[in-house]
Amino acid sequence: MTEEPGASEGTVEAGAVVQSERRLVRRVTTVWTRLCDEGGFPKPAALKRDQFGADWDQCFILDLERSAHFPFFTHLGDEVREYCGVMLSGGDDWRCTLLTKATERAGEVARTAAPVPVEDVLTRFDGKRLAFRVILLPLCADPDGPVTDVLGAVSGRLFEPYELAEAS
């Protein structure tokens, strides 16, 4: 995993990083909202790279029906793929990855048919801290049906513990 997936800036202070991540969430949410304006939630098959630009690499589409026992992705951006192998520490379940954390509230999107923002500071397997942000957005294969998929945009930044303390 690179230390700053999808980052277009160089080294930045902790406060600036948070704003940078929010810009990703805002940009992806803006595209999703525009697609909603065309009638109902966007169809998963209608989402394309050219609508999101470089942000598409930080997005995933989770098929809820096929995710009964394990997340099933119909799109997994290049930057998001890096989160698949990043294990978290703590607890008894060492199988928990950053991607697991990114998708764990997808059921809430289906139940509420509304966007769900997720923010957390996580500890990786190597003890490094990660400020982590995700937006989960409902998608629908049938305009009159229930939420069938979730569009997620994920970003995170590694910090030394003192940097997080200064940002508070």
C-alpha cells in the first residue's frame, strides 16, 4: 500500500489532508447526485470512469445480493485494491482489512436508501495510525426497486501518532 493512495499533492499537514479527503468525498458525491437527478438512484452499469475521472481509482461498487457471505465487487479501483491486503491490529480477528472496514456499513445504505459517511482512525498491523474516510452511496439496478449495489469512495492517510494529536 502506498502511504497516500490517490494523493495529488506532495507532503501536507494533517489538517490539510482531512480537507483533501473531504474533497474526494465531495467530488464523488457530486457526480452521484448529478446522476440521481436523471431519475432515481444511478444504475451500477451506468457508472463509468469518464464520469469520475481519476477518482474512479478510489471507488468500488459492491453488489449486495452477491455479497451474502463475502463482499462481491463489480468494480474495485486501482487505489482501493491496495486496501485489500492491509490488515488491522487489535481484537481477535486478524482477517479484518481496511477494505472490510470500508464496506461494513453497506447494509445500512440498503436499509435507509441514503448515503452513509464513515470516518475513523484505525491502527494497522504495523502499529501505524490511519485516518480513514469512506462515503457509501446507494445504487439501484431497477429505478423502482430497492438498493441493489453500493458505490463507495475511500481514502486514507498514514500518520505518526504525534501528527494526529496536533490535528485534534
